[in-house]
Amino acid sequence: MKKTLLFAGLLLGTMFAGNAQTTTIFEENFELNTALTGWTLRNLDGLTPNGNYATVFGTNAWAVVTWNSEPGNKVASTTSWFNPAGQANRWLITPQITLPANSQIQVAFKAKSGDSDPTYQDGYSLLVSTTGTNAADFTNVIYNTASEANTWQNRSYSLSQFAGQNIYIAWRNNNNDKNLLSIDDVAVLAMTTASTDDFLASKFTVFPNPANDVVNVANNGNVLVDAIAINDINGRTVKTVKLDAVSEAQVNIADLNSGVYFMNITTNEGVATKKIIKK
């Protein structure tokens, strides 16, 4: 199917199991923030959008748009359809968000592509930075898809590994000669886990501790580990390890300076924190 231009003219699902109370740390539905005030936009491709998209986006990486297919609804959109054709490199970055410690945290949003033909359905990368808003700062890839559906998809991903830190979240369109990508109803939600932290942490053993090179992580409760992040005493993340629902893991800390660190273990039951010492 030939690409067609769209002309300008969430209910959030259950984020955490059970009836736990959640706190909204950040939210944006773009209805009142049509200028994307506070957000950072980065147009790193410098290409010219095709047809009427040139009027919609101009030189902006993203723009708040009301499309004829959804009258009255404002969304943040971007394009990868250029004249001449080329690869997009367009970033939409949240303001700095302060995440509470001792919490399970998720980012939720809606996303969809702007073309019914799968050939032209834009994908995106979801990334996190703990340092700044330059493209090179976004070293944590939370999610990546080459093609998003043409109907609104409710997406939610864990940010628990960044609990207690200041972060930025970015959506990056790096598609080549596709069409349109939109997001809406962004929210960052947290559920405090202080009451269960000690219980979950008690299931884990980290050894040797103190350690020179490698710390072993094991548990006695069949808890599945998805990620491990090590923070220094100032709350800065100095190492992250992505895992795939494992019950045991090894973390190499040979490159860390001597001192006290906090190991945040993200699991299917929450986040456990263990203090470790590097000799």
C-alpha cells in the first residue's frame, strides 16, 4: 500500500500487581503542553519531511499534533518520511524526573505508527539517561521495536533499576523512509516497597563480601532476577547488568574503586538492595 499523509487538523492499565497504591511521579498527555515546554527535542538528521509533513513538523524533531483520524486528541508525533529519503534520528526527551528510592517504578505510555501498511510502520527505541539530555548520555536501552502497530498500544516498562536517581526518558525514531510515529499519555508511576524490602533482601546472599573481583548473587526463594544495578554512596549508577529471569548471577566489580556500594537487584517480586564492599 502506498504511504499516505495524515493532515494536522489510556486509560493506563494496572501497573502493579494487586491493589497496591501507586504515586504518579510524572505525567504528560500533551493536551495543554502543545509547545512541549520542559521537554528536549533533538533533530540530528536535519532532513526535510515529505509533503504536508514539512508544514506540520518544520525543523522540529517532534511536534504536538491533532490528526484528522482522532479529532480533539493531541499527541506527540514524529516522522521518518523525507524528501529526499533518508534515515531519521529524532529524539523526544522528558524533563528530569526524580525517582523515589525503595520503590518499584514503571513508565507507561501509548504508542502507534501512522501507516496501515506494515512496510511503513515506524518503530522506536526507549532509552534512559542518568546524566543529561545529549544523545550520547542515553546508554540504557529499555525497549526497542522495529515496527509499532497502527492502533494504540499500551506499553509499560520497569524503571526500578533507577530507583533513587534522577533520570531522563527518551523516545528515538531512527527509521528509514517509513511514515509516522506517535505517543500519548506518558506516566511514570511508583509503588513504595520499603515495607517489603527487608523481607525480599533477606532472600538474597551476596558473597564474598568484601570482594576484590567478582560478587556472587544467590537466593533461597526461587526469586527470578532481571537486572542488577550498582550505585555508589552518592546514588550514581556505576554498573548495570541485564539478566533474563535467573536465580543466580555473578557481577564483576574489578573495575570499581574501593569503597561501599549498594546493589539493587530487580526481580519478579520487586527490588532488593544489598550493601557490598569493594576491597
